[in-house]
Amino acid sequence: MQVSVDRDRCCSSGMCVMNAPAVFDQDDRDSLVMLRQAVVQPEQFEDVRLAAELCPSGAITVTEDGAAGTGA
Ligand code: SF4
């Protein structure tokens, strides 16, 4: 699984950081999302999928291995 974020869409809600703090962070300057890692480890899959589902701005894209990417 890979994950990417669109900082232009992010509204700084922090939901992703709450759900998957090992993967997502927020920029100290503008509170916009930052990735700690782009490649997600298997034990993080569930948390990252939930983060993408709950992102209020659809800024998180999850790409499952061997599958086309999906948005939130
Ligand atoms: S949940 Fe979505 S809108 Fe909120 S900080 Fe993360 S990427 Fe940005």
C-alpha cells in the first residue's frame, strides 16, 4: 500500500494524525498534512484506510498494491 496527500485540499482538521500518527503529521507552520512515510506497512493498513475515509476534504489517496488508486 502507498499513500499520498494533496496539501491543496487539506483543511488541517488533524483527523489523519489522530487515526494514523505514524504515517501522518501536520506542518508546524500551517497545520497542513505531511507524510511521515509514503509506503505503508501492513500493520498500518487499517489505520490508513480509516484516515482516508474520515478525511473531511478527500485529501488522502490510498493505493493498494496491485490495484488502481482510490480516494477517500
Ligand atoms: S484528515 Fe484530511 S483535511 Fe485533515 S489534516 Fe489530514 S489530510 Fe488534512
